[in-house]
Amino acid sequence: MTTSSIAQRPEAQSLALNGGSPVSSAMIQMIAVNLSEQDIDSAVTVLRSGMLAQGKNVAEFETRFAAMSDARLAVACANGTCALQLAYGALIEPGDEVLCPAWTYIATASMIVAVGATPVWIDADPHTYNINVDDAASKITPKTTAIACTHLYGNPVDIDAVEALAIKQGLSIIYDAAQAHLATYNRRGIGTYGDAVTYSFYPTKNMTTCEGGMVTTNDDEIEIKLRKLRSHGESDKYLHDSIGFNYRMSDVEGAVGRSQLESLAERTHRRRQNATTLDRALAQIDGLHAPTITNGAESAYHLYAVRIDPDAFVTPEDKPIRDKFVEALRAEGVATAVHYPMSLTRQPVFNTPGVEHQPVSDRLSQTLFCIPVHDALTEHQIALVSEALAKVAVALRA
Ligand SMILES: Cc1ncc(COP(=O)(O)O)c(C=O)c1O
């Protein structure tokens, strides 16, 4: 077994590469990068073939991924950020206003800006942490053409409500499912819904291709636009009738993706089982709340976010109570992650004069922390996480 410390992002502070065996570090890690020998062999086979650029492995990965997500069509690309830019590029015009959650990863919003449109900040639902659809409805103007929604932490948004609003107002819908591979809503894969759904295969995600992304859609015209945007607006070899990019996925990544799909359902099942055990443990701890899953949805549990009721604990003057939990859990051998330390309207790039801050999102930035839920955890480790939570909650109680 190999361990790696991939530290490009805060959520990746403690990573272990897990080839199927339990992770042996004393610390219970937040994330295990699960690459099997088969995944590695499939990459090596393509590397040895010399056929490295986007080819048959990517094409097969697209077909299988679409089928597993209950979508008709899929377009692979270089990463989840590119996937968003492609989807927005296919559906949004410069100058448009796009309803966008303030409580999400920055790429959901920054790629709206990248296509020349303006994100209009929508607050989070206080229970599911996803976009608050009533708030979105109240912020529609004549310039609004689309709604972007993140299935945050793997939990699908209230798709019925989003679709009702979009139909009434004539909006396109783009779902950011970077954290939600194989999540379902009304018993259908999330690829069934919306105009485009985007995914990430970054190493910390539920499945990885190293770097990688995908857009699924059920619309042939959108698919054509996505393919052209992905590859220099090319409609035929060396025939370019629009501006595009090079956002292609390599065939090495495509082969890893294909192979990863073979174990994804089983690994997602284990995440769900781990979440059920954590739910039971949290139900016994006053002042801490398990995640609320959207009615009719099945989460992919990319992350398991615990919410603190600040009134139940002694709040330090110099930092949020959440930071005390993070420190105390670390001392108990449990790694945690903060998704996210600030809402997007507080990010320097968006915190411009006149920006409308979002109160629920701001509160979440002080009261949420994520605990390990990944598929490589043993039952014993899940029990240790539960015990540590109970112990720390007693120690910090008001
Ligand atoms: C919600 C969300 N959207 C988009 C992205 C961007 O994906 P990538 O890192 O593959 O560009 C991420 C990845 O962290 C994400 O969590």
C-alpha cells in the first residue's frame, strides 16, 4: 500500500492512497484515494500503447458514465471546472444573470463569470445546505436566463422545486454534481434532470481519473455545442466554425475512469452505510446535527457535514466554536475538513462594494465541519469517529 499527501487543497490535507486495503495511519483520514491494481493497470496499458490522446477509452467512459447517471449523453473533459465552463458556454450568453448558490465551491460561480455572465447570489437552505429555491425565485430579473445548483456534499437539490421555477420562468438549469456521482432523485440518477449536469474526477472525489470532468445532457444540440467547445470549435478535421478550447481528457484518464466505474456503485453503497451509522451516533449527541437529505433523494455522501448548534457549547471569543471541534477531534485522532471557511460573497474576488451577503451561508461557514465517511473506513474506525464526537461534545458543552 502506498500513501500520498496531496495538499493542493484544504480538503486534501490528509489523504491516503488505498488500493483496497485499510489505511494504516494512526489518524483516521478524511479521504482515501481508491485506485485499484486494475485501475492502475488500465492506465499502464494505454501508456504502453502510445495512443495517449482522447480516443476509444474516453468514448467508452462517456457511454458508461451516461448510462450509470441515467443520462443519454456524456462529454468528458479535463476537469470539473472545465465541465462547468463548457456547460455554461453551451447554455448562457454574455450579459446574462445566473442564479448561483453563495454556499458552494468557487468554480460553480467563477465559471459563470468566465463566460461573461453575472452570478446572482442565492442563500442556502438552513437544513440541506443546498440552494434555497424560494430565495432564487425572489431574485429573478428580466436578465435572468439560468439557474446553477450544486448537489452539495453529494446531496441532490430539491429538483422538483428547481424544475418548477425554471419552467415557470423559462430558465436553463445547470446542476453541479462534482460531489454527487451516482446520487439519485425520485429513484432516477441525477443525469436525468436539467439541461446539463457537470462532474469532477479530482483525486478527492468519490471516483477519480487523476484530473478529469464530465458533462451529461439529454439534448443532442447541447451535446454538439459541448463537443465543439471542448475542442477548438471544430466541426470537422481542421474546420473551426466557432471559438473553443482544448479541454479534452486524455485516453489514460479515460481508461482509469472506465475502470473506476466498475467499483463505484459498491463504494457508494459503503459511503451510504457509513453515513447511516454516523446518523445514528449523532442522534445521541445534543447540539450536533446530522445532514438533512433532500426529500426523495439519495446522497452520494461525498462529504458528511456535521452542524453545530452554537448555543449548546461554550463559544470562544477569538474563533468560531467549529474550530474548537476541529482541534479537539484532531487531538482524538480524527481528521476533519471545513467546506467551506467562508461563503462566496466573502471571498475577496466577489466581496466588492454593494455585494449582498447571505446570512444562512455565512452562518454555515462558522458552524459546519466534515468528518470521514469515505469507502475505505472500517467499522471500527467509524465507531472511533462516533466516540470521539461524543467525547468532544461533552468537553465543549456550555
Ligand atoms: C462543487 C464543485 N464544483 C466544481 C468543482 C471543480 O472540479 P475540479 O477540481 O475537477 O475542477 C469542485 C471540485 O472541488 C466542486 O467541489
